[in-house]
Amino acid sequence: MNTDTLDRMKQMRLLGMHRAFKTSLESAKNEQITADEMTALLIDSEWDERHNRAIERTTKNARFRYKSTIEQIDYDGGRGLDKNQIHRLADGKYITQSENLLITGPTGTGKSFLASALGQQACQQGFKVLYANASRLFTQLKMAKADGSAIRDLARIERQDLLILDDFGIQPFDQNSRASLLEIIEDRHGKRSTIITSQLPVKQWYEVIGETTVADAILDRILNNAQRMELKGESLRRKWSKKTETNNE
């Protein structure tokens, strides 16, 4: 009978229950539990299994650039990072409050790493997250408009609790990209959170976006409810490269 029960649990994809019930059978000689305790054990195990699978699925779908975590962030004094601010962001309230986060600084200072860590943290908290290189995303949206699938792609972006636009402003925006950016920001304004990383200071974003009226409309919505971080210091890539060379000498 127990074998049949285990088989049916597998067929119904009750994998958490299957694992817990199998473990309880194997340890039955050493431990006796009541029916209520067994029910609670099975439910808790199934809940944990589904929760963990959901996190894995959300993290995979987000397509982060780095597999970074909050615990891996380097708070070296020269980087301009406020540990208290990072910890406040880690609790996810900025997402529930539909706040944006703008991370700027020279190349190599860890902007993408930090954004990925915050995104991973959001996935752990059950939020839907999408990470995208800004230039690549707008190129894809331009192609999608040509084949008629842009509406579907924009709707998917709108549904994300947190959108991470990485390397914003590497290339100037053309008319199609401006229109897509305006639509994305308009859809998310006051409803969803967006993290934007850029090598350029925010005051230069107007020039990169182009068309003063459109740039004003976009940045007014982005900046209206945004926190800012400006990273400083030596390129971490260069720093790690020097450290590796020293260790190899």
C-alpha cells in the first residue's frame, strides 16, 4: 500500500510529500508520529517544494547577468556604497512601493553585479523579475514590431514586478527605441519598479534619449519616485586582475 501511495504522489507531482513520506517510512522504526503530525509534515514539505521550485523558475526566467547575492556585495570604503541603504533595499519594500533605483558609475565598478544581486533577492521574495541589457532589449523590440509580436513582449515586461535595464545609454536612442522606452516607463509608472544601471550620470540621459519633449516625459516618470546610487573607485575587474597576477607570481 505504501508503494502505491508513493507512486501516486509521484504521478500527481506531489514531490515534497513524496520525499517526506518516503523519509518517514525509512525512519519509522526510530520515530513514531501522530496522524496530525504526519499531515502537517506532508503539507509543509509540499509547500516548501513548490515554493523552492517557483523561486528556481523565477530566477531562471529573469536571466541575470551574474549569479550574485546580497551577501557577496563588497562595501569597500572607496566604492560609495551605503550598507544601510542596501539592507533597506534587500527587504523588497521599494518594489511593493513601486520605487525605482538608478545605479550610476564608471565601467567595472559593479553596477551590474549589484543590480543582479538585488534582482536575485527579489526572486527569493517571490517577485517576478526580468533582467535585460538595454541596447539588446530595444533592438529585440524593434524586430518584434516588424513581425507583430511587440505587443506581447511589452505586455510581458509590464507584468514584471521588477525590471532591470542594464547598461542604459551605451547607444543613443533612435525613434523606435524612444517610443518603446516611453511605453515601458508609462506602463510601469506608479505600478512597478525599475532598476536602471548606466555609466552616464543621470543629467546626461536627456541627451542620450533625444527629443527633449519625449526625454522629459520619460525621465519625469523615472525620477519621480527613485532612489539613486553612484558607485566610485577603481574598476573591480582591473582590481581582481591585479590580485590574480599577484597571487600567480
